[in-house]
Amino acid sequence: MANDDGVARERRVAAGIFFVVLAAYIVTYNGAFKSNDERALFSGIDSFIKRGAFTTNQIYWDYTHVGVFTTGGDMVPNYEPAQMVVAIPLYLWGRALAAGVQGVMFFGAIVMAASAALIYLSLLELGCGRRSAALGAFVFAFATAAWPYSRSFFREPLTILAYLLAFYGLFRYRPPAPRRLIWPALTGFALGLALTTKQIGKDQGRRTKMWRAACGWIARAPSSPSQCRWRSCCC
């Protein structure tokens, strides 16, 4: 993506991938929860909108790991808050149609479709051709666990999107592209989002530094069309 016209064109292609993947995910859309984790996350959103506090008193009867008790007797979600905050617009949209649960259940489909579009842009930054990058995006969308996760309200989709944003910011910050501060800022924001979505990835900052060093070494290696597949696998 060497010039502004090229960047605009590839972003349009990425937007097309997003809508194609989203349309396919909507075909298999499931508007019902399958897990207590999903119910607890939804309860946190519902309580915050109605009472201004992230509680799960609606499922007070659930004595599994989904909630912890405060000294005041309330049950609060045993999860990080980012997903509950990010999904609020979909909750409000669904609630306006008397279908709050169904509105929130679109969250996974939208986030995984956005992740597929980011896969496309990231592969382009790694030197892959347009066709190879599109193929990688569609393989991710339809031949991995991304599709099942699109039918859920689990935290993994938002975590994946956050890490992809972090790596994309690093890819855009590499020379010879202009080293704009927006890209490391995007990486920092994305890693913060990942940390506040699911803390199982709290050590990802160290891994990001290692991957950045590895991708920098790969970027300095001689380029050839045959290296696209190798680069996309390594980075």
C-alpha cells in the first residue's frame, strides 16, 4: 500500500470483506445464550443501563463462577468490564426493539467480521498479494473457530480483534511508511482493550515485543513472491 490511492482501495476491499463475512455470519445467527458466561455478561450490561452498576443480581441463583459477592450483598460479574462497555450500543439498539438479548448476540458476528477484515490488511502489510490476503481472511472467517464464536457472546472475539489491532498498528509503524504516532497509540489502546477484556492475555505485551522484533527481521529479508506464504505464517 504505497500511496494514498492504494490505501483507500485496500480499505474498500477490507470493508467488502467485512460485509461479506458479516452477511454469512448472520445466516447462522443465533439469538439465544448457550452459557452462563454469556448470561452474566449480559446481566452486567443490563444492570449498568438500568441501575448504573455492573451487577448480576438478575442471575443471583447462579452459584457457579460467573459472579462474586460484594460486602453489600450484590453479585457482580467475575469478568473484566471491556466487553460489557463495548456492547452497550447493541444492547440499546436491541432494547429499543424489545429484543435486548438478540441485539447483544450480534456482537460476536460484527467483531469476528471486523477481525477478518483486519487479517486482510495485516497480510497486505506483511507483503502478501491482494488475492493471498483475501484468501487468508476468508480462511480465518470460515475455516477456524471464528465462525462458531460469531454465534456467541463470549469474550474471545473481542480479545482476538484487540490483538489484531495491536499487531496492525505495529505493522503500519514500520519504515519506509511515515512513522505516525497514531500507530503506536493504536497498539497501546488495543493491548489495553485486550487486557480489560480477558486477562488470560496479560503477558501478551512481552510477546508483542518479540513478534515485533521477528517481523522487523522478516521485513529486512529479501522479498520474492514465493515468500508471501512463509511471511504470513511466521508473522
